[in-house]
Amino acid sequence: AGFLALSLGLAGCSFTTPQSSLDPKGPVAREQLDLFYLTVWVCLGIFILVGGALVWVVIRFRERPGDDAKPMPSQGHGNPMIEIGLIGGSIFLLVIIAIPTLRAIWFTQGLPEDKPYYEESKLGTYIKGELAPEEKDNVLEINVYGWQWWFAFEYPQLGFTTANEFVMPVGKVVKFNLKGRDVIHSFWLPKLGGKVDIIPGRKNWLWLMADEEGYYFGQCAEYCGAAHAYMLFRAEVVSEDKFNEWVADYKQGAAAPSGFTAKPTAENPHPTNQDNWTAWAKQNAQDPQSLPQDDATKGAQVFMGKGKCIVCHTIDSSPAGGTIGPNLTKLGQRKSVAAGILNHYTEDGGLDEAKQAENLLNWVAYSHRYKPDNIMYYQMGAGLADLQYQGLTYADLSK
Ligand code: CUA
């Protein structure tokens, strides 16, 4: 019992932790857990039989006083019936495990089309490439890019990208295309399913579905360098209405600082966020002092400054279009920074804004303390720590 408890403890198999694969919240995770339990029970049965036989033999045939005086026991060589029985029994047990394993592989590849969610999403037809173009939106696709040490999540059908936290609708089939770019990573959302390796040059994929709304914890599950243990991600599962709202909001990109608006013209009576940012950037280049001197503007001036954040990061609609680091559009909505290392979610799944401001400051200024070897620290180094001595707050970055 002690050994079993220790094994479970070392394996991190608590039922209650946010990353427990023993608490499935979707069909793929459930299928995988059923298979896991079947294998565990079969192996436990074999362990008890073999271990029990061993213990029995050791006790039954132990050395006793006076053994030396007894004649040698009869020396047999092999027993065809026992050998056939052992081979037959082993084959039987392997088949017992193999049938549900094959069924689970079939299932996670989305192929039995009679499952209700497959019928609705037509996932199997989709995978076989036989789905009509107008039906393609039945399956939400998310392209997952693994980087050292963070995740990018691209919505190819919707035309935008986010990082380290993504949003998906509850009760819908989502197909994840896993795209490797640097080294091998692995995509694992324990409560929903996984894990599948992200391998450069290979088209790996998996589908997942969530039964319940919530904030799910994911993790890179393949050793990928110094900060592998710090390569986490989150999935926010929301109702379909909320998802559509999020999509509409995200598509607009970020608003310009302090509600800055471009002057409407006859050709463009309703300036977009992008127009506002363009006008903001122009005014910032010509006469930065003429902009409102509030935190949001100061933050944006630092972010968009020469050789600063803008070089590596994108914020949709803004002049920032760097592609080396995570896309930071709507960063303020995310409940963690540094790929799940610094968290600011509340017990009820909300956002702790004070903690968020503190986390952003710590991450930007001292990222090497939280994620050794990260590129941002080596590129910007002490330059980032210097920023705080200029009396700036980073809370505004979140806006
Ligand atoms: Cu990426 Cu481990």
C-alpha cells in the first residue's frame, strides 16, 4: 500500500489537482482513462498472481533444519501443459488489452461516425477530406505551434492568433493541428485529453471536446530544453454565445491608448482600431508630448519604442507586428503570463487585476527568474529591469 501511494504521489495522480487526468471532462479524456484503468487492473491481476506465486514458493520451499540429510527432490525439465497455458494466457490477456486499445485509437482519430458528436461535427468525413466546403465550420480548427517555451494558438478559420491561453466552445468538437517549428514539444490538456507530440515536419493532430465550461490547465509533455517545466498553457471553455462574443471582440484587435480616435473623414466616417492606432503612431512620432500623459499612453510609448517590445510581439490593429514572441492582443484578458507560470485567476475563474499588474511587472523586468534561458531576457536583458526605474507602471500594458 505504501509503495502504491508513493507511486501515485510521484506520478502526480491526484484526483483533485487542475492537471489530473483521473478527472476527465471530455470524451477523449474519458476514453483514455477507461483504457488506463483496464490496463491497470489487468496488470495488477498479473502482478498479484506472479508476486503471490513467488512469495508462496519462497516460503513453501525455504531452507529448513535437517534439509541436507534429505534426498534430492525429483528434477523435472519443463511441463508442456504449463508452458502452453502460460503462452495461451499471455496471448489472451494481450488480446483483452489490444481490442479496446485499437477501439480507442479509432475513437481518438474521429473515425466511428455513429457517435453523436461525430454525426454533428462530421469529423470523420472532415478528416477523410470529403466534407463540403460550406460544412467545414462544423469543426473548429486551432493550429498549435510549440515554441521554446510557449504556445501559439492560431484560429485559421477566424483569421487571428493568440498565445498561451485559448478559448473554445463547450460541447463542440475542436481539431488541433500540431505544428512544430523548433524542437519537439507535446500538447497535453489532462482533463480533456492528449497527449500528442508536436514534431517539426510532421502533421500531427488530435480532436478534443469539453463537457463543462471552465479554465483548464495544459502542459508541454515532452522535454524541450531548460524551461520545459515552465511551458504551460490554459484553455478557457465557454458557452457558444460567449465564444462568439469573444471572437467578435478579439477580431477588432486592441483599442488605441486612452480612447484615442482618428478624425473621421468623408471616405472613412467610422475609424477602426487600426485607423486610431495609425493616427496615434503618427502623432506619437511627431509630437509625443501632445498625447495625454496617462499610464496607458506611457505604456504604449514604451511598448512601441525603438528596439522595445514591438520588435518581437504583435498586438492586432496596432503598429506592433513582431513575430518572435507571443501575440499579446487582449493580453489583459488572459489569467496568466509567462505561459502559465505567473497566475492571476481567482477561485471563481475571474481575473485578479492587482495580481495581474504585479505579475506583468515581475515578468517583464525579471523574466530570467521565472523562465531560465528565455529569449526575451537575453535580447533585452537589463534594459527591461531599467524600465521600472523610470517610474513606469506596467498595469497599462495589459490594456
Ligand atoms: Cu515544450 Cu517541453
